[in-house]
Amino acid sequence: MIILAATPIGNLGDASARLREALAGAQVVASEDTRVTQRLLAGLGIENRPRLIALHEHNERQKAGELVELARDADLLVLSDAGMPTVSDPGFPLVQAAVAAGVEVTAIPGPSAVITALAVAGLPTDRFAFEGFLPRKSGDRARRLAELAGDRRTLVFFEGPSRLAASLGALADAFGADRPAAVCRELTKLHEEVRRGGLGELAEWAAEGVRGEICIVVQGAAEQRADASTALERVLGLAASGTRLKDAASLVAAETGLGKRDLYEAALAAKRAVPPS
């Protein structure tokens, strides 16, 4: 059996009784970083020293078959550095391989940065989507955000401190500077902070430098009546940020119900009407 176990995202006090029991009895543990697992065992006062196997983004596909065969004969405990394995962490290829091979997979639930950030952000929680990390390249990031700009669900992202200001700026460009959002930093840790405001305001704040593990929570798009002139402005704005004009017209057509061809032709005409600088 493969056991996916959620580990604390910052505060060791959040380790569940089931996690402690599993660690105390485990013979084999596959973990994202074996050094982090050793510190977890020591921090929880667990004397058991199981066999530790590294399972990370660089080797998980190669290791999956071996670990599935190992799990046929003995329970395999799978850990990421924090939170639940497979959620923007190693483990998904292993679960895929286990399901295909008929090996049972279960989980020990526990702390989740996604759900914790969503809970404290003060934004709607009835419908939400987790988008993981945004693309590193600005063009790819702009295209991803253009696809999400009309999504009415609350969106949750992971981000690193060095890229936070750039990502918030890109979000403000794609969604509007006034779109409500929250930056949740160092959740469950000593210096936990939740900064709320419009995306533009948050981007300015982040430009000064921010440290720690970060989640960004962004309110979904408001329902709007289709307006041709507003829709055209949005198409042109998306195109200016790097989205192909045809793709921008398709996205806005899907958001508004207006005709894709009409939007595309109107955008072409608008671009031709602007004299070259």
C-alpha cells in the first residue's frame, strides 16, 4: 500500500496523531528531501529510523515503478517537505503508476497551504481553483493569465518571494489593478502575515521585497453584461500584453458571448486606425 501523508506547512504542532503513528511505525519512507524528513522525525520526538528513499521532481518518474513494486509487499509512506504529496509536490507519477498496477493508494490528510490561504484571505470560498505556480517566462505568464482573467472562481497561486512582485504586476495587468486579492505569507509560522488589497496595491507593496513561503489568493471575475466597446478594449489590452490577436478575440468572445470574428475584425480595424509612433 502507498500512504500519502500530509506534513505540517510550518508549525509542528499541526502534525496529526495519525501522521505521528505512521512515522513511528514506518519501515520505508519516500520523501521529497530526506534531510527534511530526518528533521521532522527529530522535531516530533520519534525514535524510529525508517529506510529513507529520495523522491523528488528530478527522479520521480524513474523511481515510480520501483516504489510501486516495493509497495506490493510493505506499506510505503510518502512525504513531501510540507503539505500533501502530489499537490505542486512530488508524488503524482507514483500514484499514476500505482493505480495502473493495481496497488492500493490511501492518504493521511492534514495541513494544506491552499486551503489555509483560502480560509484566511477573506475572499469567496464557495467556488475556487488552485493554479499552482505561474510560468516563469513573462510571455507564457501573460498567456496563462489571459485565459484566467474571466474565471469567476477565486484563484489560488503559489509563488516564491523573488518572483512575487513580478507575478502580482502581471496579475494586475491581466485582471485589473483593483481586483481584490490577498498575499498569505509564512502561514502557521511565527511571522505569518496576510496582506489584503487590490492587485496593483499589492504589487507596489511587494516591490519593496517580501520573504517566506507565499500563496496568492485572487477574487474571481465579476459577472458583466457584454458590451462591445469594453470587449474590444479588452481584446486590444490582451494583445498588447503579448497574446496573439486571434487568441485574444477567442478568449473575450468566450467571456462575453460576443462573436469571435466580429471582435477580431474590430480589433484589426482599431489597430490600423492607430498611426505608427
